[in-house]
Amino acid sequence: MKPDEVLARAAAAPVRHRGTVVVSGVASDSHTWNLVFLQLVIEELGYTVVNLGPCVPDEVLVERTTALLPELLVLSSVNGHGYQDGLRVVRALRAAPELVATPMVIGGKLDISAEFDPRRVAELAEAGFDAVFPDNGGGLAAFRRFVDTFPAAPRLTTDSGLPG
Amino acid sequence: MSGDAGTGKHVSACSGPADFGRFVRAHGGSRALVVQPRMGFGTPAEMRTGLLATKYADARTVGTITLDSYTRVGELGAVDRALRDGMALNGYPLVTHDRATTTAVLAGIVDAGFPVQVRHGSAVPHDIFAALVAMRMNATEGGPVSYCLPYGRTALAQSVRNWAECAERFAGLREFGVEPHLETFGGCLLGQLCPPSQLVAMSVLEALFFFAHGIRSLSVSYAQQTNLDQDVEAVFALRRLCAELLPVENWHVVIYAYMGLYPTTDAGAYRLLGQAAELAVTTGSERMIVKTVAESRRIPTIGENVAALEHASAAGTAAAPGGGPPEGDSQTYREAAALVEAVLNLDEDIGRALLTAFARGYLDIPYCLHPDNRGRTRSYLDEQGRLQWADLGSLPLSPVVRSGRGRRVTSSSLLADLSYMQRKFDSPWPDSGRGPARSVRTGQRGVGR
């Protein structure tokens, strides 16, 4: 669905609408199926999804997220560069005053190792992500639980003042 | 051993490289199959080794130079840095290596018995085509839609302009006595879950686009999908539409072995590859691009590629004779013909027709997230593993598609469909029939590969 259509639909949304979630790939990643799948997962949890698709440049991601002010921003990457791309773009996102408190998460295959280093999870969190869901170790189940218990839990964490 | 023994010796001194299309038509079709790898290496020495191994594989082969992904997206500075710092590239940087280097890579390999095609994947291919023309390299592939919408964010209108300019520039090779060949990538799109009729229509439309911009040696692609009977029907529909619509005789069909989530076991990978060869031979297709046992894990080695080429060639030879094209209009033919006709009626300029078609949703790739794709169509696999429309969106198919509205695609059904072929071919109990064992037991494995 096009962002404009989403806005139109959101304006006329029924009362059960839980809000809008933005799903996006990162700049260097041309994979699509992970984004399509996440859109369906999140829609099934009651949200409207704006899917920005693959290869989204940092400035486009900041601009679209600022315009849409979603309940949650979900970044997904599977090409092995998600760690670097994620660190860079989350700092750009947090630098926008409108997005200081917007919940942001990242998941997927975030580097080229078989097991994602927990220290890198900490680095991504410190750079501004509210949660990190590496592909190994039940990332998807944890992500589902995270979104399903939303917005109470992540609101608390973001309000508690993460850096960025 | 590939190539006619000795044919290279009879080529006159003034001639350029052989026409890729004419070569494939001479050696493929009528149950013979020309096989080809996907293969690209960053260093000239490795690239040369790969081409030599392809040439001397025990199969009728053509060579491939796959370009690296920085060259594909036009980040030539990143190529320079990688070459300077000794970082491995995932393909051959044709634009950056100087001409003498590439000439040395090809010397004694390319001849009348072994043409080579350059494969890339760029919606902004000016530098690539400039290098091809400068090197008199006369075979490549792509398309204004198929190299744009599934990847990245280049505007479709820009890609149409780029591909029109590049095809015309490439056609200029004829001034040097060299026949340029272009293959459509339109038979692949997102690799999986696009119903075959739209793959067929896109391949035909891109071939017509190339013809309109001066290319006279063409091939049309079709990527193996999820049901052999449906694929056979689709390739016959593709052949019939090309015969009806392409104003040249010099065209052939290239089958891509499955482009979706690949089996993880060697046995499963080989059986799936064998089925692609069966599809190719059954439908009189002239050429096939193989996949290897390493596909689900990493970039394949040269040895794995050679094994895949030889397996595909042998499987093609061993395939049972097919029954020929279906009587009358198949369902896939009716749908593909309706799509092509609707698009061609929009504008006499095929580039503008393609743009209008996507704007109106007359063409609409299921699950494709590009801003210029309407994204209102949906598809699913039925109980036989055939790809069906779940939602037609605005496709002009309601007169020819019986069902096709209102089936809900869920995250778990999407996962099951995406991993269907992997599940089916990794199963230790080979299916005698062509139907699925439609379970969802593999869960989320493989999404996003």
C-alpha cells in the first residue's frame, strides 16, 4: 500500500486500529521477502503497515518516518550488513527531534557470522534501538511477543531515556 | 567438451564474436540443451579459470561473466577501494578492469564454439553497456522492468529511459559487424510467487521493448516455478506468444533453474535441477541456466558449477519426450495474451505502455514493494503446488480467471509457499507426483534469504 493510501485509510480507520507501523529495509539490502513477511506478521497483530521496501537510503527513511510518525519502526536486514547499516541509520533517525521517542527495532541476519555477538546487540541498543532481534536464537518469536505486548512495554523503555 | 571441434579455426579474420543467439539456436532445442552457469569472480585469474572450466565441462555450454554488485549499482568508487585494498568482490568488475585485462581473460577462450554472456542486474546500466560496446562483447541480459522493480528504488520511468538508451547503444555494435544479443530477465521478477502468466507476459513485453530499440537477436527467460505441468504450459505459452508477436526469427527460450528458496540437501538440489532440465527439454527450450548444490548456503565454487552444468545436461538428455504444446488455448496462454494485449493497447511506444500499465495496475507484481508497483495483487500455491491468483488487483484478467479474489494470504501461508520447493525437494521421500505435502513444519526457516 502506498503511504498516501495508508494515511487516507488511517484517517478513516475503524476504532480497532492499533496504529501504524513502518517496516523498512536498510540502504544496502535488496531483499524483499523478509519485509513482506514482517508486514503480514504485524498486520495480523492489528496494525496498519507502511512498507518502505528494500534499499531505502538513510535520508528517505528519516524523511518518511518523520512524516508518518508511526507507533513503531521495524528495520529488517538479511544481507549481513545490518549491523553497520543499522548503527549508522539509527543515529540519523534519533537526530530528528520528532523521532527521539519513537520506538525503533532491528532484526534479521545482522552480520555474516553464524551467531550474532551479544556485544553488538548492546552497541545497537546504545546507538538508539529499543530492541534487537538477531535471526539466530528465536528472534521472530521474541519479535511477535514484543509487538503483541505493544505499546506498554516499549513506551516505558523509550520514556526512560535511551541515548540518541 | 563444448563447442564444435575446430569451428573456431574457420572463422575469418575480420569477423567479430559469434552471435550468441544464433549459436544457441544452432546447438539447443529439439531436445538438445545449451547449459550455462551464473559465475563471476573479482580477480582476472579466477574469472579465466571459471570460464575455462565452463568451456571444457562435459556438456554443451556457453560462458558467463557475472558482474559484482558495486558495479551493478554504479558505485565504481567502492570497486576501486576493494581492488586497492584486496577485498574480495562478488563478481567481475568489468567497468573498472582495463580493456587489456579483460581481453587477456577472454583470450583463447571466446571463439565460435564458446560465446560468453555478461550478466549484471542493473537499472542504471550505462557504464556497463559502454564497456560492452568498447570490448565488442555482444551478449548480455536485463530489462527495464525486471532489473528495476524487484530491486532497489530507481524510478521505473528512469529505468525505461536507461534501458532504451542502452539497448540502442548496444544495437550500434552491428556497425562493427557484431550482432548484439539481449535476454529478458522478465521471466523471473521476484524469483518466486509470481503466477506464470505474468512472467510470460513480462518476458514477451521486454523482448518487444528490446526489438523496438534495435535489438534483433533475442532470448526470453522463464524461471522454473512450483509445478512442472504449469511450467510446461507456461513455456509453451511463451513460445507461442513470441512466435505470434516477435518480428524476428532469431529468438530462443532460456529456462532458469528455480530462483526461490533452494533445497539444502545435495540430493534435493540435484533433483530440482533435473526437473528444470526436464522442463527445458519438454518445451523445446534451447538454453538453461543452472543452480548448484551450494545455492542455499553461499556463492558456489567453480567445481560445483561444473557439476551442475554436467548434471543438467545429462538430465536433459535422459528426460522423457514431452507431449508437445497443448491443444487450443491453455489457461496460462489466455492470461498472458490478455496481459500483453492490454499493455500494447495502451500506447504505441512500448516504454510508455509499460509505465501506464504499472500506473494503472494492468501489470502488478505480487508482493513487490517498489513505489512504482501498485502492490494490490496477491498469489498463493494451491494443493497441487500451482501458482494461483489470490487477488487480481486491477489486472485485466477478470474475463479469463475464474476465481482469484478474496483468498487471504497470512504470514504462515506465505512462509509455507516460499519454502514449498525446499521442503518438497529436501524430503527424503521423493514425491512420485507433482503435488505438495502442504505442511508448515519448517516454520520461519529461510525467510529473507
